[in-house]
Amino acid sequence: ELMAHTYSHLFGLPTTGLRFFTVYGPWGRPDMALYLFTEKMLAGKPIDVFNYGKMRRDFTYVDDIVQGIELVAQHMMQPSSSGHEIYCIGNGTSVNLMEFVTEIEHALQLSARIDFQPAHPADVLQTWSDTSKIAKLGYRSTTSVREGIARFVEWHKSYYRFRIRAS
């Protein structure tokens, strides 16, 4: 962002940065919590929950991210768009990690075996996106965590053909 801002200032080059907040959904990164938790819960293995579950994240469903990207791209095509811009694309709220785990349990109809761990040194306690700037372009996250997790679990079961065992 600093380099983009510098080039924008020095050379009059319009630049736009996008900040994504804890993106989840189908085809997501397999190292992210939703994917890891789902895999382990389906396998009957415990999930590692860091900082004893006392953290919050701005979980943002991938379709909402795409909506934000499209709005920014349309805005960039306007003649008045110039300079250096940064847009936060997120849900705009912070969700307790244990609420996230509960929603996965609900969608899978399984109870998680949780292995609480101390805080990871690289983790922050909370993330939250200020979406006020992108809201002026018409952005509004519309996918609740419950709905997004349910969609992910549906995709996961279809893609991997898992048979969820009754709890």
C-alpha cells in the first residue's frame, strides 16, 4: 500500500488497494479455520482453538467479497476516479470464534471436540472492517455467518462426497 501510494503521488498513477477480511466459502484456502474445522470434525478429530476461543474475526463470505470487488472496479472506470484509494471489504462486524464453531456444528449436525490452545504469537485478538467507504459505492455484506457456513458445508459435502455420520 505504501509503494502504491508513493507511485500514485509521484507519478500521478491512480492506484486502488483492497483489504479483505477473513474470507471464507467454497473453494477457499484449506489452511483457514472453516476448512480445517470442518475436515477435522468430519473425521472425528479434535479442532485446535487458539487463545482458548477468546478472539473475534470479521468473517466475510466470498460472494460478498466479489460484490465489493465489482463495485470498486465499476467505480474505477468513472472519469472522476483518480489518486490512491483503499477499500476495506468485509462483513463489518466481528464474530466470536466460539460462535463460529457453534455454527459449524449446527451445519454439520456434529459436536466438535475442542482442544483449547494458548494464543498463537502471530494472531491478533480481533479483526473488524470499517466498510463505511465502500458502502458509499453501494456495498453491503448480505451473507450471515450461519448462511455462509451452511453454504460451505453443502459445497464441501458435494465436492468431497462425505457422508455425515449421525452424532
